Amino acid sequence: MPLSLDDFENDALSTLITYATFECLSPMFDAEWVKNGQIDAAINLLAEWAKSRQLGGSDVEIVRLEGRTPVLVITVDATNDDDATMVLYGHFDKQPPLGDWSEGLAPYQPVRRGDRLYARGVADDGYSTFSALLALEQLEMAGVAHSRCVVLIEASEESGSPDLDAYLDHLAQHLGRVELMICLDSSALTYDRLWVTTSLRGQFNVEVTVEVLTRGQHSGTSSGVVPSSFRILRQLMDRLEDSTTGRVMIDELYGPIPDEVVAAAEDVTLEFGDVTAREMPTVDGLELMGDTPTQRIVNRTWMPTLSVTGMGGIPSPEIAGNVLRPSTTATLSFRTPPNVDATRACAAVERALTTDVPSHARVSVRSHAADGWFTPALQPWLSQALDRASEAAFGRAASYSGEGGTIPFLASLAKRYPDAQFVATGVLGPDSNAHGIDEMLDLPTAVAVTNAVSSVMRAFSERNGTP
Ligand SMILES: [Zn+2]
């Protein structure tokens, strides 16, 4: 029997609602997370819930490495004779509230309206622990002989998963031969089918500082003598980006775009129209980038882009004096195509910024890079399983799409387990507002995704012939 909304309400909802009241911010947003104890409160709650479930041969453990956020590891023994492991991944750390939520909603006071639950972290990614275990329970209740499963729920994802690699090293033996990796932290274009994410862009930040003076000078005495740090920064940025078109000009940031990516983007445009532009709160009359909706989808998922996300050394306008400022700093945030080595691309950008600097100004850079990811080709059992799973849970076949964002751990998992098959899916559909105000979990979608995941795990367990 597939899970119903009633089952989800009876088995998981009250614990999910309690979880929603915790301010378990990701460490990047709460330097005092150890002292504040919310991460611990959340992991204890999830672990207690996991222990209360009826799974044969299961072990629930909170694993802690010194100085790192804890991870929840739930291991369920195989009931078939397969020696491979399937891993289900999620996280329970949260983004900050971001701003004032709409009337009647609040980040840590969950509210249910119809079949939607509003609170920070419910969809990104609090539902994942519940979904993972209920999917497994369903197999056991149906008497399906299943492969070994490890559910791994971490608490540093919203900070870029700085702790995850250490745990993957620590747990390498325990995880064993991982052949299927299901990530429950991705998005959905609609709520009417299973959406599988096939690629993510990489990302790197370069903080560049141009210095011309050791202290600020009266602009009346220094301008015309000392070059402006802002002008030099502009010259340097002209090496990175065509300021007319926005095209990134560093070759190392480009990779070949597979034909099927363009074909899939065309399909999405045909069915849904201009999806990438639709939800953008643009000012009236703004001309968008890309000539067509399809081009915008490809731009967002397989093209490099530059956004200036921070500036330093510049006073705000109301306190701006007539000063030639000593320096200008910019944070340059690049997104890179899924098949580009972000570290190598980042090094190329640093070279462009620091070689032959105009006027011999002093330039320094600081950077951090995370690779993108694209799914290995799906084996026939998996692509069939995804379609069957989506048909059974939603009434129509699965769809595939690339994402413009970055989930750093998928790239590191893909490197660790080059032979594993990946399914990145999730509940983050229209109006789910992950990272924004009014975050929302569509409960029927959580149930359907759970059922679809259960059916994919069954197909994995039976991939070498029906037992
Ligand atoms: Zn997430």
C-alpha cells in the first residue's frame, strides 16, 4: 500500500511541526550554534522519531566529529542478498528567516493552510528524514526484500556542506559499496510529477581588492594624479565579462553543452513557456538576457555567469565625502557549467585579475570554489524505475531538468562513487520559497515523492532480477 496523506499526518506530521519550531540555523548563520543548542535539539528529535519507527534490523546513530556539526545516520540492513548500499541524503540545518513573513505566517511558528505547511526548513529540507524512513517502511510493510540502506542527514548543507567530506571519510567503511544515491534536497518545476535534477552549476567567489593609496586623500588634491581604484577595478572586470552583453570572457569557464540539454530545455519551454523569467520580480519593461525562453533555461543551467554580490571600501551615498578612496573591493560570484572544473576556472579568473595590472596598482584576491555536477547516464533499470515511480505516485511520467544553483556535496559524492547512480529530487516546487520568506511544504507532494522514492528503492533492490 502506498503512503497516504492520512498516514503522513499520523506518522510524521506532529514531529515535523515540532522540528519547524527549532531555530536550527546552519553554522554559517549562527556562529554560536553549539551554545544555542538548536542543532542538537533538532537532531535529537529526529533521532527519537527514527527510533520509534518499525524497521527491522535498523540502527539510529548521531555521529559527532570534533568541531563539526553532527550527522544523523540511520542504517537498515538488507533483507535480500545484495551487498550494495543505497544512500538517502537530506539535511536539517536551516537558512535564516530572511525578512518579515506575510500576515499570519512566521518562520518558527508552523501554520497549516489546507494541505500546505508553512515554516522555515519544512521543505528545505526537514521533510527528508521522514520521507526517507517512511519510504523504507513501505517496502518492509509490503514484504519486499530490499538492499541495505543508509540514511544520512547532515547539518551543514546551507553553509556549503563544509563538514560533509569529513563524515564521508569517517563513514566510508560503513557506507560500503554505494550504488544508488538518492538526494532529497532538490527542486521541482511543478507538483504534478516526479522531477529529477540532472545537473547543477558550479560556483566560485573571488573577492578582489584594488589598492592605490595607503590612506584616503582629498579628491581635490589627488584626482588627476593618483588613478582611481574603482576605474582600475572596471578595467580588470572588463577582462572577465563583456559589459554590453554580460557574456563571461574567460575560456576556462566554458564546457561543451550536450545536445540533450538543449532538447530538454526546448521540451520545458514547449510545455511551460518562459519558466525562468516568470517568477522574477523585474521592474516594468526590463529587457531579459537570452533571445528565447529556451536560451534562458540553457543560460541558467549550462552557461557561466558573473554577479557582483558585495562591494567594500565605498561609503554609502549619504556619507560620501570628496575623497579619493584608498581601495575598492568587489565580491565576484561566478556560476560555472556542470562540466567545468570550478577550481581551474577560478584560477584562470585570478590570473586575469592579477596579471599586468593597470597602473601597477596593488591587487589581492581571495577565493573559494565548488564544482558543479551532472548525473551519470541513467542505467535502463533506473530510467524505467523513475517513470514507473512517477506514474504510480503522480499519474504521469517523470521529467528531468537542470538547476542553476549548486549543491556542493553532489560533486564530491560523484567523485567518491563514480559508479553510483544518482537520483536528485525533492519537493521545492512553485511557491515553496526555500531560502525566502513564507517557506512552504506541499504535503501531498511530500507524500508522492516518498512513494516514488520507495518505488525506486524497490527497483534498485530488484535490479539484478526479481527475487
Ligand atoms: Zn536544502
